Amino acid sequence: MKHPSFVVLALCLVAAVAFGYEVPRIAPKPLKETQDPAQVQAHAAAAERAQGDAPPVVPENWIKQIQNLARKNSHRESMPVEHSTFIFKRDGSIAQIDMVIPTNPTRTPNAADQNHKVCSVQFDANKGGKLKLSSENKVEGPDLREIFGVDQLPIVCQELSALRKFQQAFAANGLKYTLEADVILAPDEKSWIWQVGPSEEQMPNIIYAMYYYPVTGELRSTSIDNAKVKQQVESAAKAAGFHITWVKSMDDR
């Protein structure tokens, strides 16, 4: 793509907001004021169980490169990540990564004419298959929520092992979708959960976003009207070791 990187990042942030990422009305709180250490430890324990002896979804050297990028450019305690998206291939390998890490020391509230500085991570298996790291850029709009710290990135990537199984189970149960997984804040804002659904290029479709809770292995989704597809999703969830709960509204996450 020949567009400047800052334009791409701006579009990513606009897309993030459009797909449900919350832009705080006031400046987002630092992680130390929102994360519960016990909840994060529960994530770590669940992540180890999810990965087991399977090879990592994201190579360890990529994780280190991303962490080094943040440590070099971020001026915030915990070096928080505010946007993190992973798109799978049907075989469960990674097709795309999109990550944004704010670097400015102050947190910008949701007010007019606000920009903030970020560094970014991008990977596209169809465009050279190389991890692209961008240092200081500026994007339009205020900060998004601080989801997790860069030192917690290995836990987040370990949790992808369970979602890889889910992607593979999707394919095995006749669902022709590749999945997009976005890390978002848990409802209690003490840790994070995953928003999972068919990747953007496959919309519209009859499967909408689902919420995955790594600590409990629970998957929540609104009911699917098509009985065959609903059964396929239930079978895929069971094969991946998830307990699926059907809810009336995604507000019930």
C-alpha cells in the first residue's frame, strides 16, 4: 500500500471506534488504576493452559521486537497498548496483526482537535509477510482505552492459542470464515477480554461478534437465527474447549 503510514493508522483508529472500541469522554485512566493484579494472574495461568505444548501463534522474537519498540518510544508507565487486532487464516496461522501503542506522556480526552502520538505494529501475510514496526507517528483523535501493558503481551499472545483452535474448529465444522480477534476491556475494566467475529472482508454475514473470556473459557454470543449455522458454531466452540452462552444482547457481555 502506498498510503503514508499515518493515514493508515488514522483509518485503523476510525475503524476501531466503528467496531465498538470505546473512546473515553475524559482522558483514559492508567492501567495501574484499572487492572486487578489477581485478574491478570488468572489470565497468565489460563494462557499457559491454552498454549500447552503447542507452538506459539506469534513468534517469541516478534513479541520481543514489539516490546522493544514500546520501551524505546513510550513515555508512559506500563507502556499500554490501546488497539490490538489479530486476523487468522483458516488453518489457524496469523494473517494480519495491527497494534497501536500510545507514546505521548499525557492522555488526551475526547475533545475536538485532539491528536496523540503512537508507535505501531503491522503484519500482513499477503504483503511480504514481514513484521513492520513504526516509531513516532501522530494520529487523529483522542486516546482509546488502555487495554494491557506491553509486558503483558506474552500473556495476550499465549491466549491466541485457544483462539487458533477455535479458528481451526470453525473450518472443520464447515464455517467458511476466517476470524478477527480484538483485545478489549472486560466489562469490569479490571482486565481484558476478546471480541471475536468474521474478519471485515467477509461482512455482512449471519455470525456477529462474540466475546471470549480466557480465564473461564466462556464464549458469549447473541443467538443465531439460522439453526444449521448455530449448531456449527456450537460444535466449533465445543471442539475448541469453550463453553458458549447465548445472550439476548451483546450488552450482556
